[in-house]
Amino acid sequence: MKHSRRKGFQVIRDRLTYGRRVPLKTSRREVDHGRDITWTLCGMPAPAWVVENWPGSATVIAVRSKGIREGKPVDETRYYVTSLRAGSRALLQHVRDRWSIENSWHWPRDTQLREDAHRYREENGVQILATLRSMAMNALRLDGFWSIAEGLAALSHDIKGLLRLLGWQEPLQSLASG
């Protein structure tokens, strides 16, 4: 069975890569942020064996990104199985949106907040710290910092600024002791 699946994936890959009559096909060029990349989507209905293993599957797609990123050549192909029943442009936009989420949410959590470097032992600790990271990122973005690194640099040594970011206001008068 394992061998037949591998062969099935090779057939899908070959059809989406070299096939002349691919049912779904579109491309889009992106020139921005040091990138000049063309995204090409090829898709086909999911074969019966895929639907058997992943119920609800409708389409198998390959998305190739080819071009230049930060002066270096890029040529990557990613494969997806989806239950979405949509046209090629909508599917390509969906894949691009997914990577937009990855780049604006998960990547900063990894690189700026070093989330993957932490090794917690308690489930509650993991959830609590993930919530605090989410709150910090959202608070920085609401305050106008799209770059988490810039926000951290600007506020990491400014306790009053951090507290203001969280909605704290300094009392109008201080309490006099005794």
C-alpha cells in the first residue's frame, strides 16, 4: 500500500508539473519587499485514493514560487490537498493569504519572541505564555508597531510606555502616606 501511495504522489506531481492539460492553472507576479517572484498554481481534482484517505478532499494543487528573493534565486514547489471548491485564482489567493498569516503572525513569534526556543513542562504554562505573547503582539500592532522588533526596541526599557500600551493611566494624585 505504501508503495502504491508513493507512486500515486509521483503521478500527481508529474501531472501538475509537466501536464499540458491541467484543469486549474493561473499565475501571479509579485514585485515587493526585495522580491520578484512569480507564483504559479496548477490543480486537478483529487483522485479517488486521495479522497479515500482524506474525506472531503476536492482538489490537489501545486504552487510554484520562482524568482529572486533578497538577491538569491528561489524555485520552490509546495503541494496541497484542499476541500475548497474554487477557481484557480481563488485557490492561489488562499495559499498566498496562508503565507501572509505565517509571515505576519507565526514568524515574529518565532524570531522576535523566541517561542520555539522555550521548553515548558506544564500545559498551563504553555497556554498562558502563548496568550501573553498574543496580547503583546496585538498591543504593539494597535499602537502602530507593525514590526515587533521595532516595538520591542522602542518600549523594552520604557515601563510607563509599556503600561500605557496596556491601558494603564497614572493616577492624577498620589496617595500620601499617613
